[in-house]
Amino acid sequence: MAERHHTILVTGAAGYVGAVLVPALLRQNHSVIALDNFMYGQTALLDCCHDPNLRVIRADARDTSLIRECLREADAIIPLACLVGAPLCEQRPLEARSINYDAVKMLLELSSADQAIIFPTTNSGYGIGEKDIHCTEETPLRPISLYGKLKADMEKELLDSGRAITLRLATAFGISPRMRLDLLVNDFTYRAINDRFIVLFEAHYKRNFIHVRDVARAFVHALDHFDDMRNEAYNVGLSDANLSKRELCEEIRKQVPEFHVAESEIGEDPDKRNYIISNEKIEQTGYRAEISLAEGITELIKGYRIVRRNQFSNL
């Protein structure tokens, strides 16, 4: 799909990823229909409003008649509208199903066979991995949360359609115009700066990480190489950032030396995800994450001179 400029429908366009992705698509001279309900009162996308290729629609991604109208103009669809994360989905299970699954299935059913779909799954679908064995795209999905289950179910429907790419995103980090402080790296760095200490539960649990701008680059890459990559799932993460919570804290301590880290013998983390990821498949297509964890932590430290916790959350 690299030969010409496209009109791309992005739902959830003012969210953490969308607020970085939409400007990236506009820089590629694509036209963007940016749909969001702005449920968090965010002002993301204001810096793009000067661009004549941007159309902003304040609406719900479950509005069937509106979606049908938007699809008449779209060459490609990036469904980002989502209740993100296990805690939020457990709190609001019916809403999670209607947004994270039903609304995306509606997009699939209302769109035509020549409209490409690039969908963010999550590598949290791997659930609990095997010690020292990297999860590849062939590893069975064993989600342990409603959030992971809905994403995995929708991924299967999309790949079965024959006209989608799914990106199994690692845990994102970094500054976005629609900031999130509940993501692991963002949260731990905030605590390091403001609290100076953290108590870890199950500190050995590992996962993979990726900067939000590298996430946006992965969507652009998938759009540009759609015909070569279609009908496949791809892990998207930093290959040198399969880290435990304890190792993550040590990385932050390199830049915030006064950060004190303790491990609790009692209690457990409600988030049981524990796995390491191989990103080799997408790297073989020419994509590689560029922003290191250390660079992201440096960026966050600067950003936290600006933002405060009560401004940005998904809960």
C-alpha cells in the first residue's frame, strides 16, 4: 500500500497511541478521519487541527450509522478505540466487550474486502509464558484477563477475514499528548521521581516493552507493507527489553539514584502476566524499534516536570 496516499479511519484517535500515530500518518501525507469520544477530557490532536488532511469526529465508535458513513471514504482502518488494560475491563466488563470486541467486529462486517485493517492486539495474550522460552507468534495465546481474551478473540476473527494485520504490542511507555501514567514503565518512573520508593510484588515477573512512538512507526510500517504482511500477527517490542519488574527498577535507578526498591514477601500482583517475547518476525520485514528504554526514561523524567498523576489515568 506504499504507492499512494490513503484515507485512514482511526477510531480512538485521541488516545495514548492515537495521539502519536495520527500526526505520524499526517506527516506521510495520508488523510485521517480521527474518531474519538474524548472520554478523558484530553486535548490530544489540537496540534494537528491546522492540517487540511485531518477530519475530527467527536463520537462513539459503536455508532453504526456514523461508522458506515466514515467507511465510505476509508482505504484503511486502524481500530484503536478500546477500554485498555485488565483492571479497567474487569471493572466495566459489558462496556469492554461492546467496545473492544463488538465495535471492531462491526467495522469488519461493514467494511469491504479491499479495505485494509491494522489492529492492535496485545502480547498480554501470552499470559504466563515458559521460563527462558521466548513467545513467538506460533506460541498459543493463553490470556488470563478479560482484556486479553477479547483482544485474542478479535484477532482471530480479523486474521480469518484475510485482510488484516494484527500487531501484538508489548507494554508501551513514553510521553504522549494523551499521557497514561498507569503503564508499567511510566508508573514506576513517576514513583521514582515523586515517591522515591516502591514495593514490588512478584518482582521476577517479566514482560516486553516498547516506546509509544515506535508503536506508531509499526502501524505506518504495516500500512506501507500491507500486501507482504497481511493475514499475519506480529509481535512488536524492543528486543533488548524483556525485563522483570526488578530489572526495570534498576534501569530507572541508573537515572534516579535515590529510588529505593523493596520486595514484599507477602501479597501478590493481581496482574499475573509473565513472559518474554521474540520480535524477530516483524524485524525480518524491515521494522525495528528504535527508542531504547533508557531514552524513554530520560524523556519521562522531563515530562513529569509538567504532568501530575491526577491528570492522566485510565481508571
